[in-house]
Amino acid sequence: MADFRRLARAPVLVLGRAGMDLYADPPGTRTVQAARFFACLGGSSANVAVALRRQGIGAGLLSCVSDDAVGAFCLAELDRHGIDRRHVRVVGGDRRTSLALVETRLEDCQSVIYRNGAADLALCKADVAAVDWNAWSALAVTGTALAAEPSRGATLAALAAAGAAGLVRILDIDYRPYSWTSEAEAGAVCAEAAALCEVVAGNDLEFGVLAGAGGDGLARARDLADRGAAVVVHKMGERGAITFAGGAEFRTGTYPTRALKPTGAGDAFLGGLIAGLAAGQEPEAAVRRGSAAAAIVVGRVGCAPAMPTTGEIDALLARGPAPDRS
């Protein structure tokens, strides 16, 4: 088992994208009918960093944003949430920070993400070389950063450097089909990254991508654990998760919630999982913490600003274990 005690001794560096989210307002409004929007920080890696900060874990971001008003908005929001952004580089030219138009609707929720010339994919090996790995406890990567060069090579270099420095390495597969040239490419690259990590999380689809055409996603998750990953979480939506850790396998459920939207759950889950491990919890308790965080975030507007605090998660956990919905 990896030494997760290190997580409590230094901040976590999260690698990947930050962006601006625009939510049609008020909740329930369709984008086509919206007269106004609520703006907030978004992007999977920025969301994870905020989730960690809300639970008392120091967090920084390794990324790039565009040299324009949207990029400046993200930098200001990172500051407001207390995220260390010394390793966020501003890039010019045609690169643009991700922009998402999202609806706070559970059914038929429309989410339109603009990723043309994505600024975060400009991350390069020079950005990685500038990191003092001794200042961090872990490197958490969201798989979107692996979708294209130069970010792909930089991300794999970061995982290698973090491992050499003794950091805990965490991968949320975070497969977004529109970011990749093919599913086969995504499977091969994400599998390479997963093999470098002590903690890997993904859903049915994502482990299926790693398994390849016709492969078994659950079997692929189990194989990662057999090959040395300390914690592998195979998420199954409302049916909970199956986790492989320390030679054991266990199933956990999801917490009942009055959801407003389907977005943000995965990022909240990863933040809760890391926070639980940092607190010295066994993997099963840490997974339950992640599930509780996910249940809370889908009941609120936004992603980054919706991330729950330690007290809010503890209050939900105190009600008892999540039911197994198998």
C-alpha cells in the first residue's frame, strides 16, 4: 500500500484545465431562453483543487490559461479560492481558455464546451521542469491533459518526475471523446498514465476505454490493482463503486440527494477521496467520503463554488453508510 501519510504534510498539485463556466440563471432555465448567466470557475482540475481547499487540504494548479479576459477571470477565481497558481502560465496567440455554457437541469441538461485551441493543452515540459516536487505531497492528474501534445508529453513527464520524488500520483481518467482523435488512442495513452499512478479513478466507460474494443472495464480496473496500484475505484454512477485496494475488493453505494444537475460529481468525488486518504482513513472510508462529496455538489449551482466543506461532508457521513443500490 502506498504511504498516503505524505498527503497530510504538503499541498497537492493538480495538473489540468481551469475554465470559465456560465450557468443559465435562474436554475432550471434552458440556455436558449436565458437572459442572464451565473459565472464561476470550472474545469475539472480547478474543481478538484477547490474541492481539496474546502476540506482543508492545500492545493496548487499546474496549467496554462489564455492572455485575455477569460484567462484573467480564472486567475482571479483561483486566487479567491486560495489555489496556489505559481505554476499557471499565461499563453498568448490563438490559445483560448475553456468556456462552458451549462444548464442547472437534471433532465436533458445541455452542456456546451468550447475547447478550440485550448490554452491548457499548451502545457509543456519546461513548465514541468520548473516544479520543485519537494514542495508537494501528491500530483493529481485529470485525463483531459493527455489528449494532445505538448500537454500529453508534459503530463507523462510530470508523473515520472513526481514518482521519482516520492509523491503519491493520482489519475482521474476523465475521458472526453471530443478531445481525442480516437478511442484507441485515448485507451493507449491513458493506460500508460494509469500504470504510473498509485490511485486511479474512472467510470464504466473510462475503464472500458482502457480495456480496448470489446474489453471488460471492471477486469481492467482489477488488473491495475494487481499490477501495483494501491487504490483503483471503478465508479458506476448511481449504482455506487467497486474499489480494489490492498488485495481486497469492496462495494460502496451512493448517497440519496435532491440533484439539480449531473455535473461536478466526479471532481467532488476525487477531492473527497484524496482528503480522506490524507486524513489517514482506510480506502473504503475515503471512497465513502468521495461519494458524500459528490452527492452534495450535484444539489448546488456550479461546480467549483458548489464544492462542500469538511463539516458538510461529515454531517452527511454521520447519517450512516450510503445504501448499496445494486
